[in-house]
Amino acid sequence: MINELILNYIIIFVALEMYEISWQKAPTMMGMITRMNKYYKNNIILFLLMQPTFYFAIYLAMISNFNPYAMFFLFIKMVDVATKIILIEQVFVKKEISNELSVTLLTPINAFFPYLGLVTYPFLIALSF
């Protein structure tokens, strides 16, 4: 049974993830990257501050004594943020984009896709304790 503390962490995570979804959600990956670029081009620190689940993952890893599940969660969030930055740099800064990448970024995504983290990450949070 999930204890109250773990449930509280999951609720906090869900609230933070919903915040991220609210400002990143778009019908295509290119739309998502475009929305993120608005903050990235103003200030990369602002962009990083708008990724609260990344900081939550760092905190979770520390309080769980670097449990493997918490470390895996942190790794996924690090890759997520790094991928966003790399895509923004490729598309908007360097303006070097392959045909394959442009097709992928312009392909419509399922409306459920942005909410995938709400389904998968709480299990990792629960297993971290």
C-alpha cells in the first residue's frame, strides 16, 4: 500500500507535470519546440526554471538515497530537457534540420502523448522509496 508521504510526492509531481504540459502542449512536436523556444530565446535560465519536474527528480534522487528507480527517473528527465535544448538549437539557432527530422517534427501527435508522463512516472516515484 502506498503510504501518505509517497502519495504526497506523486500529487506534487502531477501538479508540476500538469504545469509543464500546459505551456508546452501543441498539436505537433514543432509546435511544442516553437512554444519552448519563446522562453529559451529570452533566457536559457528561464527555460530551465520552467522545467520543475527536472528539479523534482533531483530532489527525489537525493531523498531516496539515490535509489536506482529515482536515478532512472532523473536520467529520463535529464534526457528530456537535453533533447528539448538540442532540438531548439538545431531548428531555431543553427537552422540545420534534415528532411527526416522536419517530417517527424511536423507529424501530428496523439492528444494523449503530452500526458504520458502522468501515467508512467508516478510508478517510478513509488518504487523510489
